[in-house]
Amino acid sequence: MRDGMTAPRHVSVAQSCAVEAGVAVADVASAVDPAGTAFVLVFVPNTLVLDDVARALGAQLGDVPVFGCTSAGQITQDGYTSDALLLMAFPKSRFRCASVLIEGLRPFSFSAIATAVEETQAGFRPCAGWNRLALLFTDGLSKQEDLLVSTLATVLPDIPVFGGSAGDGLDFAETFVLQDGRFHTDAAVLLMIETSLDVQGFSFDHFQPTGQQLIITRADPEERLVFEINGAPAAQEYARLVGCAREALSPEVFAENPILVHHEGNYFVRAVADATEDDALSFMAAIDDGVIMTLGCGEEMIDSLRTGLARESAAGERPDFILGFDCVLRRLEVEQKQLCRPVSEIFREARVLGFNTYGEQHRGVHMNQTFVGVAFFGPEDGKA
């Protein structure tokens, strides 16, 4: 247990900032009871050699199923961390799982994915009285999350799916998902989970629409590139709308000035990742010609974070822990505004554990600059 955070009772947690993979894995594996563990989640910083991580996990954990992904930062027992290997071990007494490795996301095959998921679900028989959910970890540079999460919403209409896109720090070079001792790119891992704990899923951001509308007038949807906004070169028009010089566009500017899309009564963030040399904008979620979007305006972040994480069970109990998928652009904004300490304190108080993502999935939608969480509520002391 660390200062400021009461240890969860229903998941074992460990972290290591060791720079050598074998040492880092040995550090975190010490928290795992292999005989009593249903599965392990691992979130890996881009400072570690992945092949070494995979070998060490196999050597240390044996037959324990291990899932996870590379990250753009971690949410540990200390709050925001940049270079920590984070491990969460889920006990057999409270959890069971089945997994699907979805390989070859490009080109996308709805039928192949649907068949694999349906077969896995059919073999994962329900346990009476337990709750079912799914976690999704996806190659964050595949540009297929929108299709994937909508496919899963169709195939699994009665199972809530929560996800985060794998990261690569701020390098945006390669991202990987982890299943049973191997790292995969151009792939996703779907983890079907049953738990005796009560579960509550949620998501929030801190943006409101402004009156500034943007019409996408030329785009390449497959590559998530926008060449023109309102009939003008996209980067130039975006810079004009947010009130900065074209050459001043940066990840920090994009983080503070997101573009929103309206869908089924809600606004979702479509974040800009970069501006290209030919004045196109590269987006982190689906985009298409003719889409009408709105420039977003940020609200106070600390209050929205505290409110968003204030979860309670029907009995008024706080979560035992929250598994969190937090967009890397939210973290950039936090760092730019020098809010890391108060944000980390809020995460510790709320018992949030997870990672910074290249995108988030919830309610059948892939989004950006959003916090997606799954709160797990433990039974009262003395109860099964």
C-alpha cells in the first residue's frame, strides 16, 4: 500500500520503474499468487524492450494468462507515472475470463471478427449471479478502432465493452497488445470477464461545444486525414478558428482545442494528432467528407475529474478500485497546466489504476480526450 491510496481488496497491484525488463517484471511478479490468480493485466512503458518483457513474464508467471498493451503513460498507485510497468492480478475467487486475439485488423473483416467472438462467447458459459463485461485493447495506430468497437456492439449487444487503444509514449511509432506471452501489432485483444463484484462503467470529458462549426470538405476516411475544413486548407483553417499561428500548432494546442462530433444526443471528441507539411490534419478517430463538427471549449479539469470519478454503489459504497483508460491528450493538458500533482491525488483517492491511451472505447463508440472507467465494488466485509 502506498501513501494516499488505500489498497484494493479484490485485485493485487504492483509497479516497477526499473529500466531493465527482467528486473521490472521480477519486481511486479512478486505480487502474484499464481495458483490463486485468474488472469493478469500488464501495461508496459515504451522504455522497456518488449521481447524481454514477454520472456520474463513467461518465466515469472508460468501458466497464468497475461493480457495488456503498451502505453502512453500509466496510472499507478502513485497517480500519473511515465515509465512504470504496472501489473494487476485478478483472483480466481472473484474473476474468470476468456480471450480472443483479433489479428490482421487491416483490411478489416467484420465476418471473421464476428465469428471468432461468437465462438469464444459460446464456450464461455455464464456463472449464475456473476456479472459479465468485456475489455478491449487495440493497436492504437491501426486506425480500425471505430469499426472494431461498432462490430463488437453488434455481436455482443448485452455485454458492455470498455477499451483503450495501446500507446507508444508520445512517439506514435508502434503500438502492441499482449496476449499469453506475445506482443502483437495490427491486432486487438478482447477479454471477456465474469466477476462476482458489482460493476459500473462510465465515461466523461471536460469539453462543451462552442458556436464555431467546421464542415469537413475533403478527407481520406481510411487514413483519418482531413485536407480541407470549410473549403480551406485544414491546418490553416483550424489555426484561424482557435486563434493561433499555423506554425504554432502542437499537441498541446490540439489537446486544449478539440473538435466535437454530435452522435445520438451526445458530443464525442475527435482529437487531432498532428498537422502535416501539406496542411492536412491527422485525426485519432473516424472522420469523413461532409461531417459537420463543432469546436470544443474546455471546462475546469480538476472539478470535472473529481465529479466524474465520484462513483457509488446502490448501497452508497465507494469502488474497491477503478480500471481507467485515460487519453494521452488529457494528460498533456494536465502537464501543460501543471496539474499533475492534484490530478494524481484525485486518482489515488479514487483508487484508479490503468494507462494513458491513444483512444477510448465505450457504448459502441471510439472517442478521444475522454476518461473511460470501470468501477468494481466489493461486497461488504464478511459477505461472500
